[in-house]
Amino acid sequence: YRDMIVGIGLDSNEDKRPPLLFEEVFVRARADGFRLTAHCDVGKAYPLEHVQQVASSIGQTGAERIDHGLNATDSPELMEFIREKGIGMPVCPRSYIRHQHFDEVFDRIRTLFDAGIKISIASDDPTFMEDTWIHENLLLVQKFCKFDNGDMLRLARDAIDICWAPPEVKKGMMDELCKGGPLP
């Protein structure tokens, strides 16, 4: 299935299951040329430690993406490391607001965005998450993070940048996005 599988990820309930528990799988996946990502959620027992492991350690050099990971905002040093390394962060606001204080979720998203971290707004599992798709999550983020149209374009550009599509596909998406003129 190598022609169909691009990356290896760690998802679901990571409570008491730190990413490094699966280090052998990540090392093998990296050696086999797969991209790496892992869940790190707000509200778990060791979320900041898990974000740090995903950013710097799994697969021996860290992942290319961190799924969720809003607790990174608790550490300016970790946020700077994520930004400098160019790690992308797909974020699903709706999956947080069922369990977290509403304003905190959007404050954290805005903090990551303002720090220059490439985030994308995703839908997680729409059929599981009360039929909430990317469109609804984008509307929530635009309203509660107070994103203007330029900010929304940057979110779209960042989503393309951090996706694992082949370069020619990413170029086509970026060309389509930029039809209206240069991005901010």
C-alpha cells in the first residue's frame, strides 16, 4: 500500500499513552520514508509533554505536523521551536469546545496564529463530531478569533503548505487560491 499511504499518525485518546510509547513504529516509519504526525490534545494528563515529544522526539527528529496541540501556547519556548521548525498544526475547534472553556480554545488558536505557526482548520471526524465540517469550523474561527479576510487567506495558504499532497497538487491549489491577487 506504499502508493496509497503518505504518513503515519497517532490518533484517538492519548491520555496516559505518550507518543514516545510508540517510538519504534515512528522510527521505522521515518526510515521507510513516511511523514509523521500525532495527536496532542488540550485537557489530557501530560499534554505539554506530549506536544514536546511530537515536536522534537518521535521518529528521532520529531514530526512534521502536530494534530491539535493547543497546549503549546503554555510554553513560549515550545511555540518558538514549532514555528522555527515549520511544524504544521491541524486544529479542530469543535472537538475542543465540547470539553474546554469556549474562549480559551479560540484564544489559543489566535495565539498560535499570531506567533506565526502554520495552522490549518480541520474537521477531525465530522460524523463523530456532531456533523461539524471544515466550513463550520472556519466560521467559528473567523468569528471568535476575530480573523479578517486576510487572516482567512493565510489560514488557507498555511493549510496548503502543511498538507502532504504532491508538490504539483499543492501548486495547483495555491494557484487557485491566488487567482484573486497576491496573498497578504
